[in-house]
Amino acid sequence: MKKYLDLIVFYLMKVHQYDYYGGVETGSMEEFVRKVTIMLRPAGNATQVQESVASEIDSRIELRMSLPNLSDEKITQLGGRSLTRVLDSFLASYVKKESETKYRCVECQKLFKGDEYVKKHLKIKHPELVKPITTDTVMFNAYILDPSKIDPVKRDRADTYGHSSRDSSRYDGPPRSG
């Protein structure tokens, strides 16, 4: 069983650049080597230690496998987009107000008593319009919630080796001879 576990962990490491025990996923093997220090099965015979390590690993894997169920407000605070707001603003462009109690679907010219009925109609009868917007928003929110995402703001502040960029106007002493 231990050999099988080691084989699976090795597969995750080599093919997917994923550290099972640390819960770290990277985009390249170089980045994996830089981020992950220990790539071994935790040693120890104590059952309590094994259970705590196992529960910690399970919680990391569960968090990685499923997106957290967050409210639209929380996603917006984290930098994501509210799916309901994005859909409402998009669907509003397909609603034409004829009079106070008459609203028309721009796509098929059908009349409704309220704009909310037109939006519901668009979601049900014209999913080809709604699906791309929904998919884009869900994927963008998944990127925002991804703990391993590449952050362009952090990347600008650091060089390719992960060190913070130096201020060229700062004096660091005499040049080193090498």
C-alpha cells in the first residue's frame, strides 16, 4: 500500500506538478522545485499524528477540488464578479420597454408584463445568449478564488526568481569583484 501511495504521489508531482502533502500546485517543474521543499511521505508511527496529518491533507484536497460556496458580496470583495449583477446588466440590453406594463424580448419580439419575466424567458428560451456570459463569469471567479493563481501585480514587483526588485537609485556599496 505504501508503494502504491508513493507511486501516486510521484505521478502527481511529475505530471501535474502537485505536492500532495503540501497542497501546492505549480505551472512548471522549476517553480515546483522552488516552492516545494519536502516531497516525502511524513514519517512517524503515532496514530494521532497520522490522523491529524491525514485530516489536514483531506481538507486541503477538498478545498482544491471544490470551489467554496461564497455569496456574491464576498466574491465581489475578493475581486470577482457578481453573477446576478453581470446577468442582470447583460439581460437588460435584451429587454425593450413598450409601455408601463409591457416589455418585449428583443431576441424573439415576444411581449411580457414585466422585465423580470423577460429576463426569466431569456434564461430559459435563449440559453445560447446567457451561457457564454455565465461561463465567463464563473471561470473568472474560479480564477480569483484560485490560491495558486499567477498574480500580475505581484509579478511586476518581483523578478523571475521571486525576489523583490531593487531600487536602482539605492546605493548598495562598491561593486563586487567576482
